[in-house]
Amino acid sequence: LASHFSLGCALSQKGFHVILFDISSPVHSIPEGIKFIRGDIRHLSAVEKAFEDVDVTCVFHVASYGMSGREQLNRSLIEEVNVGGTDNILQVCRRRGVPRFVYTSTFNVVFGGQVIRNGDESLPYLPLHLHPDHYSRTKSIAEKKVLEANGTSLVRSDGVLRTCALRPAGIYGPGEQRHLPRIVSYIERGLFKFVYGDPGSLVEFVHVDNLVQAHILASEALKAGKGHIASGQPYFISDGRPVNNFEFFRPLVEGLGYTFPSVRLPLTLVY
């Protein structure tokens, strides 16, 4: 994830010792002062090994699987990573006495296609059987586990684990590889010929830099000096500028020298 690497770099620049743990190494060169450990969160022993010989003060759990594409078809792997992996990390945090845990969740824990106007964190979770995909369902399960773990006792200290969850909107910015390259390929191949739906329908996005800042602020808000204000709390994270999904990409389309589609189809013709 672009946010994963960007967060690590931002923390390192602030003087923190950073360990990146992932199944594959970053595509960019790793700056001095950042340690990379290859591992899989599905394996408890691998997670435990990453915590050896180091005093971890905060874990940022940003790993997930099954958001889009062919990944969505592998339900068992989605569950192993999103739910089982989260269980493993929480377990090791408690064993190793890690006081703070920031979880990267998703808007989708409350959203299943319904219209939400001026929604906030008081919205109830979408019932699991109403989620349109297993990714969203498992992220909801995992978020609940994270927030329920808030306040649990730590094995190696007298303290407790403080947790919070961030629910980002669609992420964009440098290094994003999941959606933008695919959209650009559609534009360049001449496949972006029409838009559809209500032009007044708005969605949220978040730039990776804003998301990184949110993670760092959340971590700080779990400290005693901030009154543990974020403990057990979920937070929606966005740029705060709702925009039509297609209009969001207009600058990209026109910046590449193409004409933004003028044809708008009703949803009944698309679905």
C-alpha cells in the first residue's frame, strides 16, 4: 500500500524507529533508519518474530486483502488475512506489552450501497449479511475485534492496550497502485465513453498524505498525555470535500488530453 510506505517514512522523519512488516518488500528503496521484515500476518509465529528484541510502542495495522479484482473471489484467504491476521497481531501486542494499536478499517463497515447524508461515527455497523462483498464483511468483523480489545490487560506491563480504528474513504495520491493505473488504462484505451448515475450523488476520497497524518494523530491521541481520547473510537477519514465519483476523475482525464464524456446513462441501463 502507498499509505503503508508513506506512513513509515513520515514516522521515520519524525525520529521514530520504524519496522515495516509485509509479505513483499516496498517497490521504493527503503530509507535509512527503517527496517523491513518479510512475513505473513496469517502466521502467528512470523508476527511474534517481528516483535523480538525490540520495544514496540505502537502498531499500525494497515494490511488487508480482497478489496477488488480477482482477490474478491478468494473468500477463505480474505478471512484468513483480515480476521485471522488481526487476531494474531492483537494477541502478540498483548503478549509483548504494546500500549497502542491503530487499525486501518474502511468506510464500508457502515456502508452497503444505501444513501448516507452527513453520516458520522454514531452510525451503526451494517449487518454482516447485508455486506455486498466478503472484504467489507471481514473488515467489519476485524474492526469490532480491535475496538473490543481496547482496555485489555498487557502481559508484560501493568498497563492496558489502547486501540482505535480509522475508516478511510477512497485513497489516492503518489504510489497508489490499486485503482488509478486501471482507470488510466481505461482512459488511454478509449473505454471511458460515458458516465452514469445521479450527478448529485457524492462520495468521499482521502489523499494519502492526509491519511498518514490521521494515523499519526490517532497514535498520539492514544497516549496518556492526550487523555487516551481516541481509545476505543472509530474515525472516518476523508479530505472533507464530497465530490461526484466521475467528476473526481475529470482533471485526470482532461490532463491526459482526453475529452471528458458528455453522455450520461441511467443506472437501469448499466445494471
